[in-house]
Amino acid sequence: MVYADRCAVVLMFTSADSRNNHIDKHYIELRDLTLNDKSLKPFNVRLVGIVWDVEAQPYHRLLRICSERVVERGDNHQTLRPDLTIEAEHEAVVGQFLRNWTAPDPQLFDELISVQVEESPREVLVKIVDGLVAYLGLTRPSDADIDSALGKAADYKVTTPYHAPAVRAGKAIRYFGVAPEINLPATVETILSAHEAPSATTLFKHLKAVDRVTAKPHITLAHEKHVAEERDSHPDKDTPGLFETLWNTCKSLAESTSTALYEFDVTLLVWDDRVMALALDHLHPKQAGPAEIVLPEEVALYLHVTVGTKNEETLAFESRGIVRIAREAIAAGQDGEHGEAGQAVEGGGKVRWLRVQGVSSEGRVRGMF
């Protein structure tokens, strides 16, 4: 709460960092506080919200940025500390907050100040200060004052004992994948705007209308069951096979304290009557240094991200089948800009695809469950 002359400003942060549990109930309670608290009656109370651009960012970009900040902060927190194992418990906690985030109702606030997750602490603080100065008519603090405040915040050290959570938020890792920082709706809309594909447009409109566009997309790389099957059938038990080597590479990347981003190209939009997917190629490190990810042929053939499924009864796993059929048809000679082939599942209708050029994205390798 900030006091200036006889004005009281209640600041409400919708956090995009380690905590993010603000819900409608909390917003309403704050508004009721400003209206009904007798101790505030002498003041000209204003409720100002500081709102991060959570809804404008792909989920996995938000999760990565927040996770990097938790890791950078280290043990300087009472409860949320980095877990550098493949389970990354801190990410499971942050992910819960991100998924439960509720946008504030502008009608409950006198002013909303927008800040961006990707901005530095100084950029964020300057936006907040400038927003408050403009709204309240205050004198702006000097740059030296702002830097001093940032320095004091950076020097803060926790003084209370560490309390580990009683219950873990994460689960045992079953596979590794790329967490793509891709805006699926915008990507598909861009592709469809350049092509005549009525059936794809109809399915995509349905996916959006019924909220079936994948919120947390992933690109499967190495699954524990494939590693186990390979070990059982591999004649040389002392030499890791392709899947085990891939698993070990992914594990090393997931446990690293530095983030390695991998780029990939979107090469096909594939769909039938039940599911839509983006087929992917050319997975490679964004910058020099991180290990090359060598994919077994079977993984490379199926490499994709699920855009969405028609209903709850349709499994996302079906997207693997339609990508396989499209790739096999293209390998057999269907090399035009679009094409169609047989069914992937009974009742799924023909598999159709569009070639995509000039669309790429990126992501990091994470353990998933």
C-alpha cells in the first residue's frame, strides 16, 4: 500500500513468477477492503493492479522464464527452491500457479498497469513507477532512486527457516520432450490464411470454439517404455542403443543449470475429422554449445505437436498416426503442396495435409509425465 498526501493506493500484483494464486475471490476481497475498511476512510483510496502479460505468452515460454528466475534466485526463498533433478519440482509448482491464473476484472480496479514477463526487473519497475506517477500526479523518482531500490531488493536475504512442502506437486518422469514455445492458434491461423483448406478451417474453428486447442503442447522425444524395450531386445547390454542414448542426452539437458534452446521447422499441417497436428523437422540447437539431439528414425518420422482433438473422447495419440500416414504418402511420391491419404483410425476420415514453409519455433528439453 502506498500513501501520498491523503491518497491511499492499494497495489495488486498478478504475479508471473514464483507465486501466482490470485483468483476472482482475491480481487473482490481487495476491492471490498478499499470500500469498507474504516481505517482507509480518511484517504482517497485507489486500487491499482500490476498485470503481467500471462495470457499473451505461450505456456512453455512462461514456465521457462519463471523457472530460470527461481534457479537464479537459488535458496533465497522460504519455500520454493530450485530442484535440479529431471523432476524439476519447482517447475511443477510454478506450472500450477500459471495454469490457475485468472485475469483481473478491469471493473474492479481504478487503474491497471501492464508489464511484460520477458522484461528485466528495471524495465518492469520503471513501467510501474511511470504508471503510478501519471495516474496519481506524483513527482517521479530519479533513476538513481530506482537503481537504489532495485539494489536493495537484489540484496534481500530470507531470514526465516526453509520449510519444504509436505506434498510434491510433480510426478515421476515418464518421457522427455521438447517444450515448444509456440503460439498454436496464431501459427495455424497463419498457415490457413495462405491456403484454401475448408475442412482444416472448419476443424480448427471447432477446436477454438470448444476450447480444444492444446494448452500445454509437447514434442515427444524419448519415452521410458521404448528404452526398456530396446534394452530387452539389444544383444549388447553394455552398449546403449539409440533410444537409451537419446534418453541420456535429454536427461543431461534437463538437469543442466543453463537453458539450451532447440529450434525446429514446422513442415506440415496435418488433420483428419478428429485431430489436427503440426509435423516437425530439423530439430537443432539454437546456439553453438548444446549437444546435438540424434533422433532414431522412428522418432523423426513421427515428430509432431498436437494442435487439438475434436472432443474429450479423441486421444491426442491419434495425431501420431495421421502424421505417419502423411509422411509415408509423401515419401511414396505425393510431393505437392497438399495431399490426402487413407484413414488413420476407423471413423477418422481421410488424412489431409498442407506443406508449410517459413514457420519455425523453439523450445527446451524437459522431463515430462
